[in-house]
Amino acid sequence: MSISLHVCRFNLTNSLKRPADGKENLHTMSVLVDMKRRSPTIYDRREIVDYSSAGTFCELLTKVNADAFLINTDEYEYGGKATDLKDSVEGAKRARPRNPPSCVLKDIIIHPIQIAQALESGASGVLLIVSVVGGDLEVLLDACTIMGTEALVEVHTPNELDFALSKGATLFLVNMWDRVSGQLFTKQAKGLASMMPMNAVAVAAGNIRSMEQVAELGFYGYDSVVLGRNLAEVPDIKEFISDVHSFRGAPRGIGMGMKGIPWAG
């Protein structure tokens, strides 16, 4: 296997962080779709969407303006397949050849070779879960930099966020589900918002299904929300994505969150 190293163009950042609107630089939001056939978070409701082709499903979601995708390749917990990442990348490009949404590998990533394999399949980035990688986070972030790609770093607690910040993470997914206990903490994203640097890219995940939730998270400074389990429960996916894209909020720093010290450089 070989990959060509390239200068990172921040494709993932550009997918998740939509441009500010107007002279007032109003805050806007994006939708990150979590592509999974099933989920372990609620044991008696594991099945999500039983799609046969990840590529076709990704193509359809791209046509309704999804901004980016988390592609689960773990079969046991999420019903993924090894070919789902490559198929999804190809599906997104079919639907939007000039500016396809980013596809991010979501798996238990613990070694740089997995990052290289993801890039070989066309990924725009990878998800690194702090509760899984622990002290290896810095090594994996460095590997992403060397390979010219980006890492979306999943955190749940203030300690995990503080640790990720200390290792140079810049893109964050705040998961309101506790992966250890399986509990949902609906205020977790709002609680962590004040720790985020002003120029962070921040995504919120965890049973987000209404525009009321989206607007509140936008007020706290979040750039994006994850549509995961509720992919099968939102009445109209196209309308939901359109509503999220229509959100306009106060610029960062005026709302409740994202008031941490910006990175230099």
C-alpha cells in the first residue's frame, strides 16, 4: 500500500465550519451525518437504518446537502463494512463532483497505519476517541499532520477536552453519550463550550433531533451537529438539514460559549 502525502487543504474544517453570513458575520451551522446501520448506545433499539449500499445512501444524503459524513466500518457494533468508506467517498463524489462532502473514518483507531489506510480509501479525516486512544493521542495527531489530513477528536468530559487541547487538537466532537456508562448527558456540550478556544471547530453529538436543540447549541458556539440515531426518526431529512443551514446566530464570543484563548499562528 502506498499513499501520496499532500499539503492539507483543511477539507474537513471547510465542510464542518460553514462561512459566516453577511456583514455582521452571523454564526452558521452544518450537519455531520453518522452513517451507521446500528448503534450500541441503546441496547433495545440497536437497529438504525438497514441500507444495503453505503455508496448509494451517501449519494442520496449528499443530494439533500449533508455537509460531511462519519463512516462506520466496525461490523459488530455499527453494522459497517470494510468497503463502506471507499464506497461512500465515491457516492459523495457522484452527487457533488466539484465539492463533495468530507468522509471521516469512524472506527477504533489506535495506530497510524489505520490513518494511512483511510486516506488510501479517500477519507478527508479520521475520528480519534480520547477515551480509547488515551496517551497515544499526540502520536496519532502528529501522524495526521505528517500525512496531510485532519483529525476530529471526540471528547466527553472536561478532563478529556483539556487533555486534547494540550496535545494540539483543533477539531472537536463533543459526544453527550458517555461511552463507559451508556448514559446520555444532555447538557454536556453546553458545559464544555466555555472551554473551547474561539477558533476551535466544534461539533455536538447525542440525540439531537429538533431545531430547538440545534439553535441552543448554535448559541453556545457549535459549528455543527451530528445526525446519527435520529437519521431514521427525523420526519424529513432534507428539511432538517435545510433548517440547520438556515440558522443564524451571534458571532462567536457574543453567545454563551467558545470564549477560550485562541491559538496563535
